Amino acid sequence: MELSRNDIMNTDWVRLLLKVEKRGQLYIGDGDLLALWHFIGGYCLCSYEHNPGVDRLSHAFDSFVHEYYNDSRSASLYQLVVWNTDTKEEAFEKFFELFHCFLDKAIENE
């Protein structure tokens, strides 16, 4: 990835997800991955409308999750996490676990 650690951690997308992780109820109600998925989708659409190309990290995260699950199907990140967890709570937690692994890997490869 062609971004520095500072660039990655200061992107609006990363900062927003870190806020949602800490205070999810404020943004999406209960810890439901589907609600989070729709929230992220709306955010990415709005970001793209105002600044095309800004969501490189979200696409990279999607690719990271596909690689993590070794799944080349055209399933969404949401579907992959749900298919590989047993409960809504576990799926929500797994999403953020994967998000932090992705950030660590992105920063490591800078």
C-alpha cells in the first residue's frame, strides 16, 4: 500500500470505523454487522460522490478479508464474515478483529 502509517490512521474511513468500534450504539444501534455494513456502504458512497478514489482502503480491506478466508467468490465482506461466524455478536467482533489485522498489515508493509 502506498500510504504511510500516519496517512492510513488519519483517513476519515479508518477514524470513523475506530469511533464506531468504541461507541457503536451511537452510530448504528446494537452491535449488528448488517447495520454496520449499510452504514459503511452509505459512507463510502457519499465519500465517492464528493471525492472519487478516496475509498482505496475500503477496497483493500475487502481484498484482505477475501484472502484471509481464502475465498475468491464475489461474496461481500459482510457475507464472508457472517458465513464464518456463528452469531451476530461474533460476526461484529470478527469484523473489527479483521479490521485491526488489516491495519497492522497495511502499516507493516508501508
